Amino acid sequence: MNEKFHSSTSDIKIRSSDGIEFDLHRTLLEAYTGAFPGPELDTGGEVLQLTETGNVLKILFEFVYPQRHPDLEDKDFDLIAAVAEAVGKYEVYSAINTCNTRMRFFLPTRATDIFVYAMKHDHPKLANEAIPYIVRAPLIPVLKKLPLCYLLPWTQHHEAWSSILKDARRAIKCMPSATQHNLCHSGPAVCNTCRGSLYTWVTGLEELDTAFALKGALSLAKISNTGLSCCKTATLSNPTSSSAFSAPVLPHHSSAFSTPAMPIANVNTKCDHMVNLAKTCEDKVMAIPPFSKV
């Protein structure tokens, strides 16, 4: 017997899956839950058997009785998740906010479980907080846990994010080739140096596992040099130079017919192709609609 819920005035007895019994009051169950039997239902003195364990039911019933509710701050995620499931199952509305608040503390490590719980019990705000941590993660582990009605919508939402970098690779492949470095940034044509850096950059983006990280990388690429090679960092008089830090080639003597070497560009020079591609990817991210069932 659970001593905290042992009362001579109780009118219903509930037993947990591990054999712990709770003496409760129907009037409170009827008033503060949406699924337990009220006074009008006669159980004939029989014990009502539930599938939850005793430690879960103890916390659940503490939200039903007129007392200070538990804050769950010292509970691990598995117990909080089990309590949250019971809260949704038995419609103990007074416990919903506490459970959801505590679940947020386990983001991002348990983002998939939190997202699945939130979708199952219709908590869109909590779901939206978990989505950025899983939308770049592998698809199958999430699908295995989601209710059937969300399988197709989530697959479509996940693909919308995945397609951004797939489209970026196709865009790089379709860029016309520049035969010389000094023609690379004069239009859509791209030299081999910059094309290789674009592919390397996209490969790095594909390894980012959250939407936050991807958005940050796209934003940074627009305003700062990524550190990858760009033909703009080589002297135009020596386009085969392989280093962005090469010294400029100076003429041995001045002549009306001599062509002075172009000064080396600042190593912080941004590659225009990368900036434009980052803007395109960022626009596609912004165009993705929020996830929903329909």
C-alpha cells in the first residue's frame, strides 16, 4: 500500500502494474481528470488495474489532489516521459505544463522522443521546439516512433530540408566553367578552384545535424570568408598560384610596355559564388512551411 494514498474515506482502489495500491476518491478523479470513473460508475469494490508502474501513478495522483504539485526537477527523462504519457492518457490537465517544461530541459539530447510525445498529445509549441534538432537527423529513427498519421507529413518536411543541399550540388554542377581564373567572377562561370571549394563547403553543410547549425553556416558564408580557396585570392598576373598568401610578383624594371602585377587580394575576400549560393540556400530554408499534420 502506498502510505500517501491510504485513506479510510476512499471509495476506489487502484493498483499499478507492479502491485502498488492507491486508495483514492472518485470526486477528485472526476473533477481533475478526464478518463477516470466518477461516482456514477460502480466498480463493485473491485480494484481498478492500470498498466503504469507505481512511481508513475504516485506522481500522477499528486497532481489530482489539493496539495502542492511536484515540480519533477529531480526526475530523470524516462520517468518524466512515462508520467507525461500517463498525463495525456488520463487527461490530467493540471500536470501538462509541468511535464512539458521539464521535457524542454532535455533538449537536444532527447529531441526525437520529445517531438514524438508532443505530436501524439497535440502540443505544437513543444514539437516546434524539438524540430530544429531532428530535421537534419536520419529519417528512419523518427518514423519508427511517430504515429501513422504523421509518417507522410514528416517525410515530406524532412525531404524539404534535405533537398536544399541536393539542389545546391546540382547548381554547382550546372555552373558554366571558366577557362581562366580572371574570368571566374565576371559572371556565372566558375573556375575549378572555386567549384572545388563550393563542393567542399556543401559537404561540410551536409554534416551539420541541426537546423540551427545549418542556418548559422549559411548566414556566415554570406558575410565572411569561409577559409576555403577562391581564385580571387591569387594574383591575376599569376592565376596558377596555389596559395592565397603568395607574395605579389613585382616587375624588375619600370617600362611603358611592362604590365605591373595585380596586387594580391585580401585573404578575407569572400567568394561571390559561395555568397550567392548561400543566399539561394537561405531563401529556400525560409520558404519551408512549418511542420503540420496536413
